[in-house]
Amino acid sequence: MSTRRNLLASLAALAVAAPFAAAAQDYPNRPIRLVVPFGPGTTTDIIARVYAEALARPLGQAIVVENKSGAGGNIGTDLVAKAAPDGYTLVMGTVGTHAINPGLYRRMPYDAQKDFAPIGFAGYTPTLLVVGANSPFKSLADLKAAAAKAPGVSFASAGNGTSGHLAGELLKARLGGEMVHVPYKEGGLAMSDVMSGQAHFMFYHPAAVMPQVKAGKLRALGVSSAKRSAAAPEVPTIAEQGGGDFDLVAWFMLYAPAATPAPVLAKLRDAVAQAVAHPEVKAKLAAQGLEVPVLRGEELTAFGRSEIAKWSELVRRSGAQVD
């Protein structure tokens, strides 16, 4: 009896998959929707539009970017998790949607691992630890000394559970002392208060802070990754300055729904490989402070698993919760 049930279940699965497999043969034959789970003008949106233009060439179809923001990126990401697995609805996933949120939200509408098939790494960027240009802090050692004294120091972020918040919590754990988190509604407001001295420091993307560093409004004290950033090679890493095994980066990855046919995924992955090799695309990504590692197949899946474990531990340690 159980053998018959298994056979029927297998036949049903094949019946569902058959239309998608047939359609995969002439994929793509219409425009592809790329969902950005954050608002227009955000770093994720900018990167998605670079890829939308770049992928259109090898795929021979327009890539239409659609912003679906809300719930820390969960709304737009969930839309893609539940979309038809035919390769015509993709999402620009981030460290937030696919690594931080699983530990941050008690009720997730999707499974960051099981509901998606990774297509390709879109890039990663470390964050820079910055202080106001008039800040008395000239190094990580200065921050550590100040944190050891009451009332300590404050660090700003774009909100609870963001990569900037969790990077600050990890720094607090590494350096010790008193550091108070001050969440803002968005990163621009947080950066303004760091520049004015209302908050002592923050971690934020190079693309946002480097213009202010060059303008003399901010000072960069450290880089959150294990190696120095190509966007600011003169800034030492946190680890170089005695911050221990400090290695946190913000990253972006293209995903399709989990049941997308293998031939479609192969075409998409090949298109991403062509895109990241194009000099113009490389230049645009570099302008955003992004680097693109070569990770494929199981390497992408393994990376996702390790990132969920790492960020979930940071969320747990910080006590951050948003629902």
C-alpha cells in the first residue's frame, strides 16, 4: 500500500514539474521579473539594476526590476519563494533576507535555505566603522578606552537587527566595556547623527560613507571584513587592531524559487558568470564597494548555511527581536 502511495506521489510530482521542464527548453521567451525586497535607491536596488541590465544581454530578454519592500525584506522575498518555479521571477537576496532574518524573526514566511535555489553571488561588501570628523577617537584603541569608562560610547545603526547593529554588538563583545546601541529608521539619518557627534560611531557600507570620508565629514577607523576593502585599502581591519576574529560582510545573491528546473538554473548561472566578467559591470560594482567571489553550486548552498549560523548567533547574543 505504501509503495502504491509513493508511486502516486512521484507521478503527481512529475505532472507538476512537466510543464516547467517543457518550458525550460525555450527559456527565456519573455521578460524576467527581478524582485528587490527593499525600496528604490537602496544599495540592494542599485545592485539589482546593474545586474538587470547586464543579464539582459546574454539572456536576450529584458529584466524588469520590481521593488517590494517591507518587514525587513521578508515581503518581497516571500513573494518569490511562492512564485512559479519557471525562472521568470527572481529575487536579489541579501545577508538580511537570507541570513539575519531567520534568527531575527520568530515567524518567518519562508525558509531561506529550502525555498530557494541560489543562482549566483552578486557581490559582497564589508562595512566601515566610522566616526565624525571632529570625534576624539582616532583608532580602535581610543574606542576601547572610552568604552571602559562611564557612560561609555554609543553606536548608531539603520535599525534593530541590521548588519550595522550586529557588527556593533560584535565589536562590543570583542572590546568589552559599555556601548549603547541607538537604532534609526534608516541609515542616512544615523550617518547624519554620527557626523554631528550625536552618536559616536556606526558600521555602514563604503558606497554610502566614503563620499563623506573624502569630504572630511567622517573618519574611517576600521573595516569589518577579514581583509582590507578595495574601496578603502588604507583603512585597517578590526582584526588587525586587536579585534579578534572579526569578519562580517554584507552580501547579495540572486535566487530563484527552489523547484526551478535545472536547465533554467544553468542558463541563469551562465548569464551571471558572463555578467560579472564584463569590464563595465565590474566597474559599476566596484563603484559600490562590491567584490564578487567565485562561488558555484554546492559552494553557494554551503555559504548560505554558514551565514545563517553565524548571524543567528549574533542575533541571539544581541537580544534583537522585531516581532
